[in-house]
Amino acid sequence: MKLSTLLSRSRFDGRAHDLYDAIVAQARQPAFYLAAEVPDSVDGRFDMIVMHTVLVGRRLRACGEAGRSLDQALFDLMFADMDRSLREMGVGDLKVGRRIKIMLKAFYGRAKAYDDALDSAPDSADGAAAMGEVVRRNLFGTVEPSDAAVGAMTAYIFAAVDALGRQADDDFLAGKVTFPGFDAPAA
């Protein structure tokens, strides 16, 4: 299959494309990498896309069967894009499948960690601490971040969950999502 058709809008639900475009645009915000110390690397960018996809997927699943279906389309599109990205980076055909399998395992592990932390007690100190550990382990897995950076990313995740929760189901099911702004940690 040609790369141009791998991610074509006709192959995937256009709403999934709209959601994924918004996720990638948000995940690429320079403040996450400059002010919040997320590593500006392939791994760091992957983790930012995963985190935002998990949050959107959580919200979609709250929209019932139509949301779960769109969540699956979003997931499929994300991994088609990861496949395309690996090929563009020069990963050979024989290694792409293995790398995608590693990325899938990472996605599922991170999704479970985020979900568990969000389900624990988000409005409590314990919930914030649990999310802080998830953030430290996943977004900053390859570096030692400052406590301020971990706190800022943890606060952002809770703000994003709140903002996404206030958006109408119809907007999500139409492929529209609005993320909150990011408050950089105090210096």
C-alpha cells in the first residue's frame, strides 16, 4: 500500500482525522517541551500524543457505543500514522511490525496507568500524587524532571479531563475537541 493512501481520509473516519489532528497539534505545543521539560524527542512526542489520545478516548467512551466506535477509529488512525512515521524515519519493513508492537504495548500500559490514576481519587492529594507518579514515569521516563514540571503536567491533565468533560457529546461525536491552555510551571 502506498504511503499516501495509508492515512487517506477515505480510509479512516473523517471525524477521527479531525480528532487526531487536534491531538497532534496540542501535543506539539512548544510550552510542553520548553517550559514543562517534556523531552523534545521521538519518545517525548510519542508520549504526549499518547497522553492526549488517552484523554480523548476516555471522553469518547463516555459517549456510548458511537463514542467507543469513534475511539477505535482514532486508535487505528494513530497507529497507522505511527507506522507511516517509522517508515519515513527509515525503519526497514522487517522492523516496523516489531516497533509497532512495542508502541502498542507502551500505549496500553500508559492508558491503564492514566485511567487508574484518574479513577483513583482525582480531587484528593492521593489522586494528584498517583497522577504525578504516572506523569514522572511516562512523560519524563528518560529524564529527571523538576517537581514543578511534574506538578504542571499533572495539573494540565486534570484540567484537560475537566475541560473535555464539559464539552458536548455531539461535538466529540462530530470530531471536535478543544483542549485547555497549558500553564507553564513557575520558575
